[in-house]
Amino acid sequence: MRIIRGKYKGRHIPIPTGFKARPTTDFAKEGLFNILENNYTFFTEDNSTALDLFAGTGSIGLELASRGCSRVVSVEKDYRHWQYLQRIARQLQVTEWQPIHADVFKFCKQTREHYDIIFADPPYALPNLADLPDLVLGTAANPEDTLLRPDGLFILEHGKDYDFTEHPRFHSHRNYGSVHFSFFR
């Protein structure tokens, strides 16, 4: 895994053998961050915050921190993966990145923080993957339950079997090979 751009650019981070997470491909990550840098001002604003759900290898959270987010919270349920994220944060001395050991669904229901960017990369076979937009954005009945700031962006990585175009807050969709990103505002 490598960090593509920003203050940690070019750093290669080894992923332990037997790691269960599926990292976002460099090709997809480059495409995603090109979209973000060319269409949004998150990285040029002071105090922009990000939430990385299902952090896995930490690739997206590190990229967000490297490109200028002042605070990035990465949530990972697997204890071994979380330990790895903690070790990488110490090794790179990334003070703006905070890996948290927690279940994503419980974390989202309990936190009262709001973020400029929220990225979720759940396992593609997650049974309740389709519930993530409402969990993050709130429902029509409870829109105040959103974790997103008013001009924020939620990005959901998923496989080809999902279509979120009917969601009321759906904005756009991009795919990079087998990696699909749905954007919500």
C-alpha cells in the first residue's frame, strides 16, 4: 500500500501476511481523490474532518490525512487490523489520524460528531450494506441523525450488485474496474 499525494506522499506501508481486509486499489483510489480534489474544497479548508468507516488497511484514512484533513477518524472492528492501524499511526507520526476500535454500526449510532467527508468501504458481502446511506445520512423521518455536515460528502465503496440511484440524497456514481463509488450529498 502506498500514499499517493500530500505530506506523506510516496510512503509505502507493508500489509501483514494474512491480513483479511481488501484494500481499495491504487487505480480506484487515484480516481477517487482526483474527483475530490477537482470538485470539492475539503483539502483547502482549515479544520476539515473525515470519517473512514471499515478502515481495514487505513489506506483511505491515511490519504485523507496526507492531503490536509485536520482530523481523520478511522473505525475498524477487527482487533488485529486496529492494532496494525495504531502501529502505522505511530510509525508515521500521523497526529491527525485517529484509528478507533469499534463496530461501525454502533459507532454511527452513538457519535454526535459531524464530518465534511465520510468514506465507507464495507465488505462487499456485508448483509446490511444497503442500510449504510441511511445510517450515515439519517432517514427521511430522522434527517437530524446525519453524521455529515451540511455541505459534506458521503462516499460508499461497493460492488456492482448495488444501485443507490433511487436514494433521495444520491449524487453520482463512478466505477474503476470492479470498484464502485456512490456519492451522496
